[in-house]
Amino acid sequence: MNFRSTFWLNSFSAAFAVTMLGACGFAGNEDQVRVTVVEDGDARINPIGTRLNFASSTMRAAMAKGLVGLDEEGRVVPALAARWIVTDDGLSYIFRLFDTKWDDGRQVTAERVVRLLRERFSELRNSRLRYDVTAVDEVVSMTGRVIEIKLDAPHPNFLQLLAQPEMGLFRAGHGAGPMRLLNEENGIKLGRFDELSPDEQETAEEDDRWVSLRSEPAAFAIARYRAGGAQIVLNGKYHHLPLIEAAGISSGDLRLDPVAGLFGLRFIRANGFWAVPANREILAMAINRPALLTSFPGVSAWQSRLKIIPEALDVAGINTYPDWASMTMEARIVFAKNHVSRWKASEGPVVPLTIALPEAAGADILFKRIQSDLRRVGLDARKVSRNEDADVQLMDEIAPYDSAPWFLKQFTCVKTTVCLNDADSKIAEADTATNLQIKARLYAEVEEMLVDHYNFIPIAVPIRWSIARQGQRGFAVNPRGWHPLNPLIGIPIS
């Protein structure tokens, strides 16, 4: 066992010992499920607000339906809305609501849903969904159970947007299910949602179907699973993978979601050598992606990436790869080494590239691979923490919906100072275009511009893993990386 595995096995063992003290074994009741979410930062679970961590998003989706939601396979399904239609021009979505109630017994009405949606769209202009909610022009009530959302430009992925957990609606703190909060004595405990009278609500906790939800660092989450204190662990990322190996988790229990998103290096500062796009291209050429990805055990299906927009989302027939994509790794190294030598001969030494990464064994593996690849071509790198100044930061984000523009908008001047004003202008032009063919062509042109600018160096598809035993009810890997709680105990969303 190498030093890396030994260190993380020791870390896991310490977490395992602590977790054993508080773990409770299972009686094999599939109607009582304990879920642990891996959180690197704030582990608090609070479903209110617009900047929700994964655990808070999971809780909000369980307690507060939106018009539509996502099932365990990542598909859009009815929630508050029983059905809907979309006009031919894509500018109007009309929803008919179920006859249902909030968890305080008040009736869900179109008028109240309209008010809540207007407020939510306004609030989410400062969230990860900011670029998409701006497409909403107006929300109106048509009858007591019918509402209409009007857009100022077509949004082909609008239903997927409405299914995001942030779009779940609370009325004065009351949701409409599919679950209700039972207590917060040891984490969050959620149970079956029913339209109950006040007297009946007092006995709601007697229902034997419930899910407990907690969040904690990866080592503790994995240790809790090993100790029998959790049946499911969610939201694992690439830098936690050495813990899976160290803990000896069965390959059958490790589940990888086939997500789309961005995993690579985004420039947030560009000085000296790195101020020149042709030099940033050298970083892209130097990284040996297959060798890097195979450094992580147990994830042989991890796919490398050379382009920004996934192939499945290419627009207008344009499939923009970098010019060097067809070169062999050996040829790329020779080209890059010669380029760096010429630069140094005329401009002098190159300062090491600083890379902001998490403090985790997986991040150390990633850094050492990139540093080794850069040294082969005459460059160097230095790892810093995520709160320190850096030239590049690792992006590791899942696309919330199947949207080519989402990928492009991660590199605007709002997101990073290393940007192209011309690309931002073209994105704005595409956003307001009502003709879908023109919109697609403009986005495709933006992709070409960004590929040549090299303010982002794609490395791979993001990794999102969960741990769940074979046959776990209501759990499925899916392209959204989203795992709702209600199916785990057989509760439908609507």
C-alpha cells in the first residue's frame, strides 16, 4: 500500500472509530432509510434561500414541490402541476394544477402559486440559475387552477429549469410535500406528507415510513455507511475517491452518475506567459488526460474531455475541437516543449502556474499529474488552497439541465476576469434571439471563440458518486446526479 492509501486509511479509520460510537444498526426495514450527504463546506441543512448546498437542496425538494420535479431517474415529472402544454413558438407554458393543499391544510391556488413563482424568479437572479430565470417575462393566473408562464425568448430546457430544487415553493414556510418534516433531533427526519387536520398532524410521526438526512465530511459519511449508520451516501466527488479505496467499499455499492458538466482548469488570472492564449494552449496540450484519470482506482469509466460543450449538445452542426486534438501525445509534448523553449529564449523564465484545489488526497493526485505533465514540456506548477490567490481554479460542476448555453456562460466576464467581451456580447445576442436556428448558430460561434481563447482547459467529465447497496428501493444512477428522498420509501412526488 502506498503512502497515499496509508494516510487516507488512517483518516478513514479515525472517522470509523468515532462514527461507530453513534451509529445504529439497521433492522432491514426498507421503509426507514438513513441518508448521508457528503459536504466539504458548511454542513448545515437549511432549505431556505437561493444558494443551497446539496443537502439543503435535497431537503427542499422533499418538502416543497415546484410545478414539476425530477424522479429518481432524473426525468421531469408532474408535481404541483398535473399537466402542461407548450405553445408552438415556445414562448408560453400553461400548467393545470392538482387539487392539493399546503402542509398547514390551506388550499393550493393558482393565484398564490403565481405570487410565489414571481418572487422566486426574482430571488433566483442571484443564484446559479441566474442566466435562465431572466428568460421569464410574466407569470399570470388564468383560472383557479391554471397558470401561464410567458418567456421573452424560447428556452428549450425550461421544464428542466422548473424541476430544479430551488424552484420548490414554500408558502409562509409551508410546503406541499411530497414529504413533511417530522423532527430535527438527530439530523433531519422526513416522513409521509398527507393533507391532515391539526389533530391528525400530532400523530403523523407514528407513520413507520421515514427518511433521515444528515451531512458531514466524506470520511465520516463513508465510515457511517461501513458502520451501518447509513444506507445511502450521496454527493461524492473526485477528490474523495481515495477514501473509497481505503475503506474497501464494494464495487457493487459504488454508483457513478453519468452526469454532464465541466471538469477542468478555469483561468482567473493571466500574467506573463499565461496572458497569451497560445501559451495557455500549451497547458491544454501538455495534460495527459488518460494517464491522469487512470490514477484514480475504481473509476475506469471516467471519460476525458477536450472540448467545452459535450458532443451530445453540439449546436448547429459545429463540433469545435482544438486544432491539436488529432495529434498524438508524443507529438503534443514535442510541440509544447519547443514552444516553451522559444518563449524562454526571448522572454526569460516562466513563473510556475498556481492551481487552486481542495485539501484532499484526490486533489493531490490530480495536481501531481498536472505538475509532472508541465515539467515534461519545461514548465512547472504550484498547488494552493481554494482561498488563496491563484492563476487557475479547478471547475467541478454538473450542468443542471441539457443546455449548451449553460456551458458557455460559465466563462463570461461575470464569472472570470480572463474573458472575452465579444463572446459575452454574442451570448447576449443569442439569448434574445427568437429564431432557434439563429440562436444555435450564435452559441456555436461563441464556442469557437472560447476554444481559441483557452480561458478554460477541459480535462474530463465530472465525477459524482453515491454509495448504496444493490436493490435499494427508489435509487437509480441518472444523468442529473440527483437522488430524491421520497422514492426511497415508496412515496410518489404527486
